[in-house]
Amino acid sequence: TDARKLIRLGDVRSRFINRRTSDSTITGSNSAATNCATNAINNGTGLFVSGNAGCGKTMLCSIIINERAYRNKRSHFYTVTDLLDELRDFDNPLRRAEKMRLLQTTPCLVIDDLGAEYQTEWVASTLFSILDTRYKNDLMTVINSNFSLDYLSTRIKGYHGERIVRRIRELCAVTAIL
């Protein structure tokens, strides 16, 4: 189906490729985050999800992409380390520019595991460029992290840390904790 094609193009991890909201078990500890995800799916709003490793952040973000695909809406899923690795392809500036344009303009971008990347000024500058362009174009952005936004502002290198967190707060008006 077209939804399956959009899910594959969105690069959802194979472990979560068939997950839908109807498959989720709602408990007291995840009900607020699940409601936030449902709102993001229905309204195209951004979402920042934080929580400990293994609590379901990646699955929740994958479900958002899958549900959007069944509504014929395009999305892309990247772990932050994979996203940065692809952009480091300096041998091919055209490919790098195309990838950057995709990250900045795709209707819905999911960034998985923000804060896990090795921190450099280039990393911070690149992340800010992506988030700032998405903010200016009012594009749906879903981000998850093991860290709170307050902690991320100190973890990310240089003056970009605070600016990145400010853009995340603007892009992801809703924050959920798992």
C-alpha cells in the first residue's frame, strides 16, 4: 500500500515498522505521552519526548510516522548520530546539500536520541541550522532524548546549546516525559 511505501521511505526501524497507536498499551506512566503523540498525529504539532533509555521513546516516535503514513503524510526518521554521519560526507558537497535540504524541508522530521551525539561546534551549528529552518517554515518536528531540555542546553557545545533548546521549545510546543 501507499502507507507501507511512506513508512519505508521514512526510514522507520524494522522493529517498529508495523506499530500503530492501536497496538499501544496505555498505562498510568505513559498515558500523558501517548495523548501528546495522538495530538501530534492529529494536529501536525511538534513534540519533545524525554525519558530514560528503554522506556519507549523511539517506539512512540515511530508510531507517529506510521500513523502519518496511513494518512498519506510523509515523514522522515533519523537517529541524531546517523543524521550527522550522513551530513559529514564532505567528499560529496552536493549530496550533503541535498540531505540538509531534506532535513530542513520534510513535512515531519523525527530526531531520535538527541544528546547522544559527540558534541562539537560543528554538530551544534548543524543542528541549529536544521531546527532554525524548520522553525521558520513551521514544519512538524518530533524529537526524543534521554535528557531534559534544561540539561540539553548545558550539554550542547557553545552558545548554540541555548539557541537549540529555544528552537525545540518553539517547534515542539508539547513536551512529554515517559
